[in-house]
Amino acid sequence: MSDTLSDQISLILEEKIAPALEMDGGYCELVEIRDKVVFLRLGGACSGCPSATITLKSGIERILRQEVDPEILVEQAW
């Protein structure tokens, strides 16, 4: 993966995703990018939350697809 893709994803996570998660007492950590699959670890209030999958797929994945690459997939890292 290019540094540019990693940098773009990190910037969006930091500027757009993290503040929203922090408002609910949670956070996400970028674990790895493999091809176009982004592995994130959710923590704080997001860890074990019943809505975690919805947050990853309908929230974070949707934003990354819109702003970085429409083929990005987001998976939860454990």
C-alpha cells in the first residue's frame, strides 16, 4: 500500500472519525492496511458495543469509500 493511501486514511480517521467516536466515549486504532482492506480496533465505549459493526461498515467504511477509494473495505481487528 502506498504511503499516500495510508496517510489519507490516517488523516480522515484523525479529523473526522475520532471526534465522533470520542463524543460517545470510544476510539479507533488503525492496526493495518492490507491491499484495500483497513483493519481497525475499536476501544473504549466502542469495544464490545452492539453497534460496532454498524459503526465500522455504515459509518467509517462509507466515509473512507467516499473520500479515499470506493473499493476500501473496513474490518474489525481484535
